[in-house]
Amino acid sequence: MAELLRVSSKSKPNSVAGAIAGVLRERGAVKIQVIGAGALNQAIKAIAIARGYVAPSGINLVCIPSFKDVVINGEERTAILLTVEDINKAISLH
């Protein structure tokens, strides 16, 4: 099971990228949950940075977006869920 990271518009892309790279190396996949354009922007930047961190070790990232309904403070919201994994492992699973 992939670990879930929540990214906000105030998240620092370099810090998130380090977390992404660490989880990818440990578990092979990570899920990133965002709500809003600013959070999505930070998450995409972090994924691009993380790719640079893991590429030298042969990990080639693929990002699969989807929607997820979540409840925050009693209010239902639609989040974007970004599943990030090594394309080499993803292909071998299918």
C-alpha cells in the first residue's frame, strides 16, 4: 500500500520532493492528495524535483491522476489524488 502525502499551497516543493523520493525508494509508490490549484502546483513541482533525485538510481517516475471525495470539517470536497510510482515496476504489475 502506498503512503499518502497531503500537499497544500504552502508546502515547500523541495521538502515534499524529499519525502516523495524517500517513500518511493522504501515502498515503490506514493499517493499525493491535493485540494486546489495552488496545492496541485506545489505537488507537480515536487514530483518534477523528486524525479531528479531518483533518476540516477534507475527509477523512472509515472504520475497517475484521479479524483477522490474527502470530508474536511464536515464538508465534502473533491481532491485530486496523484499516484506516483516507478514506471518499470508499474509495467511489470500489469
